[in-house]
Amino acid sequence: MSYPESSDRTKMLLVLSLLEQGEQTGFGLIRMMEIRREFAFLAEEAMIYPLLHEMYSKGLITSYEKQTEVGIR
């Protein structure tokens, strides 16, 4: 079994700590990170979405689609 590097584990833990507060979209996570300065280094789409995909593939988070007024989220 391969383990993520230390910095990747730290990023994953930061995301998990935000998700403890409730369900979020990737965009919602980015907005939360912008508000909290300690997460600012993750608050870019180019960083968060690959991390979320990796976390999903490892079974650390789940995903679903939801119909909203503006489309599927």
C-alpha cells in the first residue's frame, strides 16, 4: 500500500476538517478556505479538485450529484 506524502496528508486532513462542518461542493470548499487564512494555499481550483479526486479514489470522501435551480451540482 502506498501512502501519500506528508504534505498531501496534511492537505487531506485540512479538507476533512472543513467537511466535518457539513457537506460542501468543491467551490464551497474554496470559498471556506479563502475566508480562513490557514487554508489559503489550497484555495485554488487547480489544487483542490485534484486533491478531492484523490481523496475520493482512496475512499476518504464520498460524492453525489444534486439537481439545483441552476443545474446539477
